Amino acid sequence: MQAFENRVQSEISAGKIPGSVAVAKSKTGSFTYTKAHGPRSVKDGEISEPLKTNGIFFLASCTKLLTAISALQCVERGQFTLDEDVTRLLPELKDMDILKGFEAESDKPILVKATKTITLRQVVYRPV
């Protein structure tokens, strides 16, 4: 692990990455690694506290990738398929309307009933 930590610190010092939080655990639970490297902020002229392993991070759209990976792992396990209706998994999507546009005068939304189902394939491969 020391070689890994040295490499991460080297990349931070060279300005190639701002910092990192690494978490790893073996399948058996016999090995756990948690370590933070680098500063919490990279603003010019700001003296920053070090990153912490329990820090809060703004991930934005990074969660889409994690969700897609998790869903595809479930497909691999046979828990569901890519082409089935997702309302079995997300029942709140069952009777959703589709936004077609807005009325010119009132700016009121124009909604129509969905005529097709949404599949997991569509959700995973066409994230918004």
C-alpha cells in the first residue's frame, strides 16, 4: 500500500490530481483500506485543510455511472433484464405523463399519456 500512497502523493504534488479518497475492502472482509490524500480545497492562494475520509463531496452526474454499473450487475445476476418494463422496479413511473410542450398563451404544460413502457436499457444507456 505504501507504493500506492507514494504514487498518489506524487501525482498530487505534480498537480495532476487535486486529491483523492480511496476506499477498498476484500470480498471476505479480511482487508479494509481507507485513506484520504491531498488538500480539501484547490483554490489559488487558499491554505486548505487536508481531505478527510468522511468528507462531503459534490458528485453531480457521477452518480449516473454508479447507478448504471449497479443496474448492470443486477442484470448479470439475473435479477432483471434490460428490456423489461422498469415499473416493476420503479412503480412510481407507471402512470407518468409525457411533456409534449407548453401552451403558447398560458405557458401551461401540455401532457399526454405514455403509450410505451420505459425499459432499463433506455434508462441505463440514455441518462438525462
